[in-house]
Amino acid sequence: QVQLVESGGGLVQAGGSLRLSCAASGTIFSINSMGWYRQAPGKERELVAGISSGRITYYADSVKGRFTISRDNAKNTLYLQMNSLKPEDTAMYYCAAKRQLLPYPPYDYWGQGTQVTVSS
């Protein structure tokens, strides 16, 4: 089993920054790509960013130029650097992982989420 634990969420003012982290454990040898989803109340869950083991990346149009996804394979950790945050970025953010090599949906494993709230 793969376990994913997110951290780093919180309350920030618009224009501020946060860095989310996701620690992976368990049968991590099965993981090739990792990503971040988010879901706000009343909205569909969307893939914000993804990254393959070969560092092929994907970003949703809404976050391009503001968010950066990265991973430290030695530490089995995924990161999401979020800059220039907007109130519309407010959502529960979920770490995800998958066995496939490309960082596009669908994903196989999920964390419990960390809340990000951006005030105006």
C-alpha cells in the first residue's frame, strides 16, 4: 500500500506564498508520477500539477507561472511551491501518485488533503 501525507497548508493573504509537501511511504517503488489535485466546495476536483519520475511536468492553465511542482526522489517527497496566491486558489489540496510514467490523470493513490485558504 502507498501512503501519502500532505503538509504545509494554511491561511495566507492574497499575493503570498505557501509550499506544500507530500511524504510518500509504503510500496513507493510502484510510484512513477506524482501530482497535486485541489477541490473547492461546489467545484469539481482538478489536477493542478503533475510530475513524472523523469521530471516531465503538467500544470493547469489557472496556475501556470505561479505554481511549481518538484520532487525529491531520495526523500520520497513531493512539493508544490505556490506563489502569487489568489482567493480563487482556496481549496483542499490533495497529494496523488500513480504507477504510469506520465503525469496526467487518472491517479492511483491519494492523501487526506491539506487546506489552503487565501484571503483578500
